[in-house]
Amino acid sequence: MFYKIVENSVFLRIKAQPNTSKSEFCEIYGEEAIKIRIKAPAVEGAANKELMRFLSKSFKISKSDIIFKTGKNSKLKIVEFPLSDKFKQWIKQNGYR
């Protein structure tokens, strides 16, 4: 599974694809990550900043609450953020368990 909920935190495993036309969720990458296209290029942290902005907006959480657990300099990342109602709704709408 590409996400894990521990207490009130979400751990999300991401396969980032930088430098695309728009930021958006894509398909499940393998069974271990969700692919997210990122509008910004992977230069000087721009893609990570855009990823944080995108996740913040998508799940109605503060950017400062998003923590890179692994992969800050890699396309495969694990981020942690507080569990929100918007995340629960997104999981349900997309048929993820």
C-alpha cells in the first residue's frame, strides 16, 4: 500500500515526476507508491516546494506540517503529514483501502 496511517499521521510513499505541464495525482506506481506529476523542475528544490504546495492544497493541511521522511533528493519519497478529513475523503473517493 502506498500510504500508512499511524495514530493521527499519514505516511505517503510518492514517485515524483517533475517538470510536467501541471501538478496532479496519477496512477499507483507498483503497489508501493503513488505517482504524482509535479509542474516544477527538479532544480534547487523547486519540485519539492511544488509537491508540498500541491499536497497542502489537496489535503487542506499546512505546508509546515509536511515532513520529508526519506527521498528529499530522490524521485521516490516518503512524506508525513497530519491525517485530515480531506485525505480520508480522497482515499474513499478513489477506492483505496
